[in-house]
Amino acid sequence: MSFLTLTHVQKSFGPVQVVKDFNMSIEKGEFISFLGPSGCGKTTILRMIAGFETPSGGTISINGKSQQNLRPNQRNIGMVFQAYALFPNMNVAENVAFGLKVAGAPKTEIAARVKEMLGLIRLDHLADRYPYQMSGGQQQRVALARALAPKPQVLLLDEPLSALDAKIRVSLREEIRAIQQKLGITTVFVTHDQEEALSISDRIVVMNAGKADQIGTPFEVYNTPATRFVASFVGTLNVIEAKVVDPASNRVAIGDQQLTLRHSIAAFKAGDPISLAMRPETGSLAESAEGDTALTGKVVSAHFLGSVIRTRMDLGGSTISFDMFNNPGLLPPAAGETVTLRFAASDLLVLLD
């Protein structure tokens, strides 16, 4: 049986419906990321799980128990916010102990748990420091330890890394994931950063205008997006406008070039416009590259991005980008040069909405 279940959950603020008939079952110990742009409803769902917002409709249950009439402090949920929200007049140990003291735990139990949590986040040597004496990354680790100290059944994280610089974000997200796996705690993580969601999640919920456009593993969401929105929001994407030549044989035309798709287009008619999607890392310029499909065009520009070179190619009416690994011994193609990109037909996805 699923551990955390949301069934037909809705939320409206006045006439505006911000969450629309949301359904999801989360297994015990899963790490779920809600990914989407601002205003898509992801934080509202998190706040309804926590009890800070009341659903306009639907039910939320944890371990088979409805949370409908429970206040936030009755739900045994740990929450980490974007702002560190540490008590400035308390040192690290006192901040971590706060929830346990409120719950009336014995002093010996509190001391042992605080020591365990500070060891877990590797800050036991800073137990006597105050928040103003610590970096942002250290403060957020203390906030995480404070949320975990009372042994919550669910951990909620609301964009906890967005206030940190890029390098610290990467190391801290890996640390959060390692701690979550060690404790086996069911975790819901809200972010608008696709790299964060892809790198640490068991499953991703891609939110769009109050609903889930797709729920799947990072591999599924990236490689087989369910909608045009998911395809464009997760990762970098080329959208290529084409025309159907023969729907029975999956034949399409991109400018004056024709190719056969691996995906069925039987629902279209000859002459219909059709949108295709392709990731920039797809394909190669090497003549020996594996692939049953090719597109030829002229190079518009090549941009050096460190490990990769992103090249833009004109197909005669539409422009696509593709990535090449940086090879110090091989110059990238020059603007105006005619090149052929070889790739597998299955790498071209049909966008239906």
C-alpha cells in the first residue's frame, strides 16, 4: 500500500484554481521532486501535505490515515523552507533540539538525538555556534537536522537550495539525497531547477498550470516527455516544424528534406503540419556515426560552453542546435559550412500538444 496518497486534491483561492484534481501515490522511502515554473501549484501541494493550507477538495492520507482534520503539529512532518528560519538567539545544538523540547522529550533523549543529527550533517564541531556565525550552506544543513530530529514520517523541502550559490547547491543536494537514503524517509522536494530534480529524484512530478503533466522517473521524463510543455521545460529542446508526407509510412518533410519517423503519425493526414522534438545531444557529425537518419544544413554559429560546443544549424527555414563534445584537437565547424547531422529516427519525438 502507498505511504503518502493524494486523491483528487484541489485548491482554489477565490475564483482561481491553483491545483486541479491532483492524484498521486508515493511509496515509503521514495524521493519525489515537484518541478515546474513559479505559480504552477507545486508549493501549494506541499503546503497542503504539511497542513498549512486546506484542500478545497480531495483527500490526503499518510500511512493509511487521513490528514483531513489534523493540524500541522499533529501530522509528524518535518519541513525545510527556502529561508533557513533558524532561531538567531539559539546556537546550533539548541536549534536542532527545539522540536524535541516542544514535544516534551526527556533531556537525555534530546542530547543523544542532537548529537546523532549533528554527526549526520557533519557539523558536530559547530554545536555552540550561532546562525550568524555560519555560512548559508551550514545554516541550511542545521535546518535539515532540526526537521529530522523529531523523526518525522515525511520530510518536505520547499526550494531549500535556491538561496545558495551554484557550487554549494550541488554539494548540498547530494548530501540531502545521501541522508534521505540513509534514513529511508519519504521525501517531497519542491524545485524549479530541472538539474536538481533530475539528479536526486526517484520520480519527478512536472507541474503545469495546476496539474501534473507527467509523473515518472528522471529517465522517463527527460527521454520520453508526455507533453510539449514537459519536453520544453525539462532540458534543452529543438522544436522542428515539419509537414506530413505519408502518414501510413511515417514519412515527413523538413524543408526540402524527407525522413521516416520511428513514431506513428497515422492520426495525421498528408499535408498536415507536425511538430517534432529533438535534444541537442542527439546525433553526431562523424561520418562513421551510428544512426539511420540524417539532416543536412548550414552552420549558423558555434558557441564554446566548456565541455561541449553548441552549434546552430539552418535547415532551410528552421534552425536547430546540437552539441559536440569539446575535442582540443578538432576545430568546430565554421559558420556557413555545410554539415550533416546523423542520428537515430527514434530520437525525433512527435509533439501532440
